[in-house]
Amino acid sequence: VIAGAAMIPANDLQKIVILAGGGANGKSIFTSLIRFCLGDDMFNTAKIFDSSPQDGFWGATLDHGILCVVDDMPQYYNKEAFSYIKGAVTGSDPIEINEKFKPKKTISILPQIIACTNHEFELYDKSGGMRRRVLILPTDYKIPVDKRDGLIQFKLVLNTNDVEEIANL
């Protein structure tokens, strides 16, 4: 359902999806497969929940594509960002992005947001409005160390076990 909503905007979840749980359990692989299906022009990796984004300004590239993937969301995320986009998640409010030395951009349709975190996720804004707009999916499964395949992401995306082809990516 989440992958379908991320790839087909008509299936609007009207929720921010948080995949929460320890590392090495498939969260990044799941989002990588969706990104692969969409192609580079259809997703962004805006740092909208970082407390101090490293790449310029809040929401950089958020207006790119139909999906926003936030991988490795920090434990102490930017709670104001959640409140700021609350109305935009349901399509009722536009949001503005301030880019350095450029005019403000208005986004009237927010891309589907999927965020992954390795930390116990706690929603700071406990209001009903926010709870209705966030879907927290615990990912409790843990892949044992001896069963992990460090190249699984590439194998799935490339549909090959050829190590040379994987290395050339």
C-alpha cells in the first residue's frame, strides 16, 4: 500500500510514513526499490526533518518529484517541520520553502513522505491533527549478522548476482 501510494499520486495516503526500528532490517532496501521503480526524476531526499540541514536550507529539493525519502532520520528530529507541513500532508495548505538568495517557492502538492529511523520514534506533537497525519510502522525484524548480504540492495535493483556488474554501479 505504501509503495503504491509513493509511486501513484492518485493513491494519496495523506500521511507521513515513518519506518521505525533498529538497523539492518530492510527499511533502506524498501525505499531503494521504490526509488528504483520511480527513477531519479520522481523522488527527492530533502532533509526536511534534520535540526540543522547540511545542504543549504530547509526543504531543499522538496518540490522535486512525487516522493520524498528521508533515510536515517535523527533521533531528535525537527519537530517544527512536522507541524509546518501538517496541513500540506492532507493537501489543504500550501507550504513555502526559503532558498538562499532566491525567491520563496510555494509547494501546493506535497510529495508522499517516507522517513526511516533506527531510533525509537516518538511523535512530539501529540495533537489529533498530527496523529492522523503520521503512520508509524515498527520494523522489529532484525536480520542476523551471519545472514546479511551487504550487496542485496544492488542485486535487487540490478536484478543480478554478477559482482562485476554490481561493482560498476
